[in-house]
Amino acid sequence: MTEPKIDIRQLTREELFDSITLSEFAFQFELSPEAKEERIRQADPNQYWGYWIDGKLASKLTILDFQTWIGGREYKMGGIAGVATWPEYRRQGMVGKLLRHALRTMRENGQTISMLAPFSFPFYRRYGWESFTEYRKYEIETDKLAGVFAPGEGTVERVPLEPETVGPVYEAYAKTFNGMLKRDDTYWRERMFKPKKGTAAVYRNAAGHSRGYVFYQVRDKVFKVHELVWLDEEARSALWKFIADHDSMMERVELQAPKDDRLPFLLPNPRFKQETVPYFMARIVDVAAFAAQYPFLPGAADVFTLRVRDEHADWNDGAFQLRIGADGQAGIRRLGGDEAEALTGAGYELQLSIQTLSALLVGSAEAQWLHAIGRIAGSAEAVQALAARMPRQTAYLADFF
């Protein structure tokens, strides 16, 4: 019996039709011929990777080129999307091979972190991704908003859906979280305004500075918030006053918010429908490159030995010496076998998996808690020393890909 010819490679533009057909089947949607042609026209074939058997596309994924903020610093991020396999080829390890290939590709591209929306958290945990963000989903009856919020000293104005109107406010807001996407004009137009119909309103303070906005649609008595962004409490209050003033048109407001949002505390009656939704996963692609850029806090100079387990990226699997200067600048290098052995038990030493390190550095879990549940091995003193150098920002992603 002849062995099948197996190949993992990028798709050509002509082969994007096959990728879309597989996505339609796997994700249960259907595009018109015109929509398929438009998607092919806009796509970058370099981002599409397929697992081919005897010239037939069996499995595929996409590596999207994004930038995200971690601790206020921009990181190149590889967004994994469109992972799908035809049924007759499933459970043969093809997706795992594609993911390992994607890790090497992202590393070569300088994408030191990766994110994805999982169909299964346990499945992607096997390959080093870890849960990194969740959001709060609200459904608020109109009467719970009446008379609660002050209008502020500025004005709320409905504005055209243009990137230059809301983009600067979004960027200032996004930098305060770990994991938000950097959006260019094309992203705003094609991924925000085009698929999400509605209206935008901006709050400008008394000095005329834009300090927040709401992008929304009112339909069938529901005020659907696509995005609510505010840079200070005055802007938040004014925008919620604006939302509440639609009371004659709506019965409830629906929106999602960061997991640490305090809206329930602000309302006289916080008994409305609230749901915590597990959302995206993240994974460090390149430990050395990611840590070297990380915004550690200033403090006494520290040296750590990090022993990282990563079954799917051998460049991460091993011991690293992490030096954090008094100014927070980090230097990191991988240790050779003899060096790693010699440093065993000396100074601050921590042992952890790539999943745990990812959760720790993107801010989805605190060092002391990870140590308490056995996800970090090492002394309490070492854990406390590292925790003291970690910036605290909420992990949040407002987008989907």
C-alpha cells in the first residue's frame, strides 16, 4: 500500500475557496458566491495554512497578524482562527501538527504571544494555551437605570461611524488592559462598523476632549451595546445617562464588560441578569523574547531561575535566567544543561508549565494563587519576589476573531 503524501504549507489564493468551503461545513454557515469572492479578494493567503493529504485539503488554520497590549506595551500577536478538519480526517492528530507548525511560524514572525477562541478549553490546554480572559454579560431592565447617573459637565453627541472619531479614545482605554487589540482604520471599518450596524455617541468634557463613547443599536425594544468605552468616571456616568434616556424605546440594555466591572455596585438595585463567560485563551510563543519586553515594575534588582515545561515548543522547554533591574528592565537567557544543574536550589527558583507562565504574565491569575494550587513550584519567598515585580492590569479582550 502506497504511503499517502503529506504536506503542511500555505494556501495559494486559488486554494482559498477550498478553505472557505471547509469553514462553511465546520462552522455551519453559508456564504453567497459574491460573499465568497469578496472574502477571497480581501484575504492574505500567507496567513492560511493547510494539512494536505495526496493533494487534498484535510485540515487547516489561520494565523492572523495582530498587535496587543500587555502592561501598556505593544506585542506582536498571532491570532489562531478558522481551525477545522473534514470529518473523515478527524482524530488523526492533524490539528496538533498544524498548531506546532504555527508556533514555529509565529516565532519566526516575531509574534511572541498567541490568542484563540477555543471550541474546547481542554483540547487547546494540551498544546500550551491557557484561559486568559472572561467577560461579564449583562441584561439590565430599563427601570434600574432611571435617575441613577449624572450627565457630567460636558456633552454627549451622536457622531458618524469613523475611526478618527472613536479610535483615539479606544486606544487610550485599550492600553489599560492586557490583551486588547490594536485596531487600524481597516479593522474599524471591516470588523466593527460594517458587520455591527448602529449609532455612535461620544462624550466630550467641558474642555472639549473626547473621554468616552458608546457604539450601539436599538432594535425590538433592546438597547444593544456593541462597545462602551470610558476614560474616567465622569464619562462613564454621562454615557450611562445617555443610554438611560432611551427609556421610551427600550425594555432592557444588553452589553458585555470586563470581569472587574463595577456597574452592579453603582446601581441602587444590582439584581439584574449577570453572567461570567469564559472567552479567549492565550499562550506565550517565545518565552525569552516575550519576557525581555515585559514591563516589570521598578524595585530591588532580582535574579530568578525559571524552569519551564513546554512539550510543543522546544525553544521554551528548559531553564531560563531572568534578571530584573531596579528600573524594571528585564534580561533573560536560556541556560545550558550544566548551568541549569549548577543553579538548582540557588536563589529564586520557580518551576512551571508554559500554560501557567502564560496565565501569570498576561495577568489572568496571580502568582500566589498559582503557587497555592500547585501550578508553580518553588519557595513562597521566590513567588512573593516575582509577584512584587508584576504590574496589575485586568486581562480583557473586547473583540472576536
